[in-house]
Amino acid sequence: MRVVAKFGGTSLGSGDRINRAADSVAEAVAAGHELVVVASAMGNTTDELLDDIEFEAEEADRAEIVSMGERTSVRMLKAALAARGVDATFVEPGSDDWPIVTDSRGEVDAEETRERTRELASDLDGTVPVVTGFLAEDGEGNVTTLGRGGSDTTAVMLGSYVDADEVVIVTDVEGVMTGDPHVVEGARNVGKITVDELRNLSFRGAEVVAPSALSYKDDDMGVRVVHYQHGDLLTGGTNVTGQFQNLIDMRESPLACLTVAGRAVRNQSGILSDLSSALAEADINVDAVASGMDSITFYVDEDVAERAENILHQEVIEEGSLSSVTVDDDVAVIRVTGGELPNQSGIISELVAPVADAHINIHDLITSATSVAVFVAWDDREQTLEIIQDQFQQ
């Protein structure tokens, strides 16, 4: 089996942990598996280096300085593997076999990186390359970086380009947990999670796998998250399944927009819960929710709008700080979903501007980590869908 193993800063944070990492790699190699190792900077080295730059430094100099954390890690891990009889070599920017190249905009040059990575993979049956995570180089050989969480991106991208069977992310938690074990009691491991679920969690603060990394995952390659104390790279942890699908979808039936207004929305807890619970108890499904300073909007099937209005009106009457409920019928929604959306700067503008240029009024716009929902009048739905499709086919 071909495996890319990424060791995070915590898992390389001491000599003992480096030994533990080297043991797990050596055991996998002894079992006949081909490995590529990606190493983050030890502990908090990168943050400490950045904190110490208390002067005006050019971007190129900053990149060179922060690269020292990863450069140290790969040398330590390579030496630890050599001490175990493993033929290993460290690979860093400037090496003849360095694989990851960025273009003039600082983005990964996929074609060049893919070709170089395949050359790196040609010797995996005899040597374990230990690659610096987070780092890249531009076309002129200058050190660049892949941004926050870049070591995860390095690992999953290399895994994709070397046709790995699995990418193993070694971190300081036993896979994805039901909650932060440092905060909540009884947090347990989640055995399986989809890329969409994990990416939404990552964009909302879960520090498990960097969101930018998951866009490189496909159905044929497994991604697994394990604790550094586990010791076995090939078992345990959380399996991340599936791959992102770019999708443009238009809801086939119209929605109704019900808006509840009142000062209680922003200064009284439980209002959203009360309104949502009332609709749920009446078996009314809510397609989407949007909130403002003094209002909450629910989108429901148009054929249940009258019943939903009566239910919400009753809540308004019972809660004195709510003012009124209004209904707007014949609303359409077009949703754009895709793993690449959060990495595309200006994506909202690219969606909204051409719709506005067509003099189509946008009723509402609701975004999440991996999707954008555009609400327009029902009569404008086909033209809006065509405009959005054209934008994503360019």
C-alpha cells in the first residue's frame, strides 16, 4: 500500500515524539508499504518565529525565516529513520527533487507540481522522502508558503499526485471528536465523516484537517486522522470519506418567505428556538433561515405557507416583544455547492454581479462554508440559473 503520512507540530514536539513518529514509519516500511512523510514545524516553532519578526521584513525574507521550522523537522525525522535502518532523505525547497511549485499569484501550479511529484514517487520502493510541509517555491526558486494549515494541504495534494491509497494525518486528537475534549466531557471519536461535514466543521473552528487540503481528496484515496500516541499509521482514528462535488441546483418547487420582526430578535435568547420549534411541532420543514438585527426569515414550501404563517403569528402574539409576521410567495432558490468555493476569492461578487447586471433582484443570499444560496423571484429563476451556470463554465 502507498501511504502519505503527515506529522503535525504536536506529534513532533519533542525528541520522544519524534522517536514515536519514526517508529510508526519504520514499522509500516518493514511491513512492505511505500511511504511519503510530510513534516510540520516542531511544536509552535512557526508561530514563535513569526512573533520574533519585530521589524519590517520583505515577504521573501519572512518565508525564508518561517521555513526553518519545517527544515529542522525533516532533518530530525530523517535522522531518526536512518537510526532505525530506514533509507530516508529529506526534501525541502531548493532540493533537486522538490515537488511543489506556486505560480505568479502564489497559487499552486498544479500541472508542474503533479509532474514533479510523479518523479518523486518513482523511488518510493527504496527510499522514504521526508518532505517539508507548508512550503513551496516559485518558478524562480524562491521560498513561498501554502498558508495556514499548509502541511495538511501538502500531504493530501501529494497523496493525490502520487496515487496514494491513503493519507494519514497524525495529530494530537484521536481523530475527529464529537466535541472538543478539552472543553466538553465525554467527547468520543467519530469513526467516519464525510469531506463536506468535516470541511464545514473546519471552517467553523474545528482544527482537525485544514479546509484547503480536502479539495485534493477524491473517492479513490482514503484520508484518516489519528492520534500521535496511537503508534500504528495503518489503523484507527477517523476515516474521511467521499469527495467534493461541484453542483449547481435549482429547487423544483417555489418557496414562501416568512419574516418575523421584533426587537426581541437581538436582545432576547431563545427566540429562534421558539419559532423553529413551533414549526417543527407542526411538521413544517424549513429549507433555509436568515436573520437580521430585528428579524428572522424562514423559507418553507409554498404549499404550507399559510399554515406556517398562522403558527408564527401565534408566537408573535404570545411574545410581546415580537411585532409581526409577513409572507412573500413565489420565491426560487439556486444553490452552488463545491469544495473549492472557500478558496476562490471574489466568488460572491462573481455570482451576484452578473445577476444584478441582468436587472434581477436578489431576494436573499445565504452562504455556508461550501455553498451559496441565491434567492430570487420565481419568474426569474430560469434566467438566474443560466447566468450562474455560465459563470461556472468559464
